Amino acid sequence: MSILDFLASPAGRWTRMIAGAALIVLGVVNGGWLWLLAALGAVFVLVGALDVCLLAPIVGRPMKGEAFRAAKGR
């Protein structure tokens, strides 16, 4: 299983959302330039919740998670 297959799986989606939430907390607690971590964390939470894989076009697969997983078998 490649890393992109994992990221498109339900476990990968939850991992991205949890990591994103941790980055948001870290950025908010520490402030300063670490607010950028909060912004990055928000992107992780958003793409996990929307079931989107932003790296999929690099390997020629669709960005939407359901279509990404379906393309794996082709």
C-alpha cells in the first residue's frame, strides 16, 4: 500500500484530521508566527473532512477520495 492509498483511506482521513487539529492547537497556544501551523492544520482538517487527496494529481489519480479509491483497481 502506498502512502497515497493510506491517505485516501478512512484511517488516513482520520489521521489527517487529528494531525490537523493538533497543529491548530499548537499554533493557537504558542501564537506568533506559529499561527501558520494553525492555518496548515485547518487545511488538513478540511481536506480530511471533504475526502480530498491534494497529492493525487501527482500520480494521475482524481482528487476526490471515492474516485481515487475506485481508480486504484484500474
